[in-house]
Amino acid sequence: MSKKKKTFLVLLGISIIASLVYLALKNRQAPIQPAIPTPSVQKKGQLNLLQILPPEGKNQTLFTKTGILFTFDDSLVLSSAEVNIEPTKDIVVELARDDSKTLVVRPVEEWVEGVLYTITVKKGLSSKNKILTENLVYQVEFEIPENINPPSSEF
């Protein structure tokens, strides 16, 4: 194989890898679409949801073990968290590192592409002075972008 062909293939491989990294970072930094209740809906003593990431609905991702982030307006008591998921899947429920206002729900195994998951954070989730008074129901489906192919190992 000529030196020009080898150089071309190496540059092609580098550009493919750079493109994959760019797309992965772009998908990970999805625009924030906060679900902020209007002040008239917020009630004293009620735990209020500020944001859910990723947004509800279909989401493209390369990270199939990503966690769902539920951010509230007060620091949470993890022991009060009860979360259900349909279809049934083993999940981990924890607080985000360095943010006790964010509840993280992530799968033990990967999310299955094309499956619509319904996650319910049960009423009763609490902070020191507030409580979630209604179940919070969220639906999400993950898909892997079709236009991403792993680089060829043939160089």
C-alpha cells in the first residue's frame, strides 16, 4: 500500500473518531428544557419539581446507562424516595453527587432502545420541610442515532 493511501486512511480514521466524539458530546449536552411550575402552582410546604433531564419523550443517546435527573427546589431525603418503572427494570435510585436536590434514577443494566419507559416518583418524597404531594409520572424512550458507525479496524 502506498504511503499516500496509508496517510489518507489514518486521517480518515482520525476524522471519524473526532466526529464520533463530537456527536457524543453534542448529544450529552442536550438543551435544557426546564419543567418549572409557575409561581401560582407552587405551594408552601410542597416539594416542587424544577427540571428533568433528559426531557420527556424520545431521546437520542450513545450512553445507554444514563441516569434520569429529577431536580427539585429543596435538598431531598433519599430514604423517602420510592420510584417505580414500567416495564419493570432493575434501577438504582440515588442523589446526584454534589447536589442533594437532584434525584438520579439509572438502570442497573442498559436502557433498551425503542422501549417506552414510564418512571413514577411516588408522592411522599420529602426534604426537611417539604413533601411531594402528587405522584410524578415521566415517560422516556431512548434511541441510538443511526448515522453513527464505529470506525473500521482495517487500517
